[in-house]
Amino acid sequence: MSKKLIVANWKCNPLTSNEAIKIFKSIATKYKNYTKAEVVICPPDIFLKNLLALKNKLKVGAQNCFWEEKGAYTGEVSTVMLKNMGCQFVIIGHSERRKINKETNEEINKKIIAALQNKLIPILCIGENREERDHELTFDILEKQIKEGIANLEKTKIVKIVFAYEPIWSIGSGNSANPKQIKEVKNFIINLIAKKIVKENISNIKILYGGSVNGENTNAYFTEAEMNGVLVGGASLKPEEFAKIIKSA
Ligand code: PEP
């Protein structure tokens, strides 16, 4: 069985490079002896260089990227730059970016294509809001986000994408989705992707859950919901709590 993938999304935290190094080192020390999980830390870009220089078992990713390689795109960071720096993963289409930065599925698709072209593993975030779930629109929303997010990609590229199901109502709310809801979504994603790739590759598709994940609830996501990993926000900045999540793998 492949290793669980545990991804830390630090969002716009912490405030200084020293703090980032301290948290990163603390996680690395606690994680040293675990072999059943692949752990990826996604800090703000400004801390990437210092964290990558620490060289340990932790992998490093970015929280966003731009689709063009270089040029007159003020404020953007390209997938080539991230790859050259040593990143291996990039989170794309997080709901906070979809909402605050008004990112569209079309832009997200361009970012996914650029990431794959430059050998970064994209973590495509998808998820419905409270109202959409209450109106039973969850699967319509997910289908649109997935179909448009992975448009124009060859079968062999689609299998490299990590899908992160992050219901918006569960992010940062303490109100995590239950394993039954999550498994339902996992099956839905698999069925949708199965139509687009070679059948033998289905078992290689990785699907994560994200939304108020903590040391107590993670185990159920692995055992009951059979998720391939988790995407962790708030708890990933607390090394003790994050270590419990890693241990659940
Ligand atoms: C996230 O923002 O990706 C996330 C899952 O946040 P939290 O764990 O804090 O709910």
C-alpha cells in the first residue's frame, strides 16, 4: 500500500522566517522515525529558500503558482521558479484563492498544466460551500471544478494530479466532514476520473481530505473513508498536533 500523503498548508503564517524554521525543524524532528507517511510542508513562498536549505525528510511545496514561465507579470511566481528552487508540490485552486482572488477554473487549469509541464505535483483543491451542500449541489460543483480544472490534459498527466476534497464549510470551522460524506465524494471523484484515464491507473489516483483535520479525527479519514491522505491548515502550524496527524498514518 502506498504511503499516506500529509500536506501542511501554512497559508499566510507565520510572521517571521525564524518562526517558520522553528516550526519546520520541530515537525522534522517528530517525523524522523515515521515511515508510513509522505509529509509536504507548503509555507508562504518567502520562506521556501530557508526551509529547503534545512534538508531533511520533509518535502516542500508552494501554495500557488503562475502559468507563464517569466515576463511582465508583477507579483507572480512561476512553476519553473518553484521547481528550480527545489519544490516538489504546489497547491492549486484553494477555496480561499477562488474566493478572495476570484480564481476561475480556467485559470486553475492553466496552473495545473504549467505545474505538470515543469514536473511539480499539483494538488487540486475542490469543494462546495454550505449553501451548495444544503441544496444538494455538491456533486454538480465538484464535477464542474474537476472537469474544467483538468481540461486539455492527456491521460498520463491526469494520473499525476492529487485531488484534495475540501468542503468550504469545514475549512477552519472546527466542523469537519464525516467519513461517510467524504467516502461518497471519494467514490464520485474516482468514477469521474475513471472515464478519463487508462483503467489500470485508477489505483494510482490520490485523493485527500481537508477541513478542520486534527490529531483526533484523522484516523477515521484513513480507515473509514479510505482517503489517501489529508490537507491540513491550522493544525499544521502546531508541531505536537501535526505529529499526531502524521502518526495516524
Ligand atoms: C485548508 O485551508 O486547506 C484547511 C484544510 O484548513 P483547516 O485545516 O484549518 O481547516
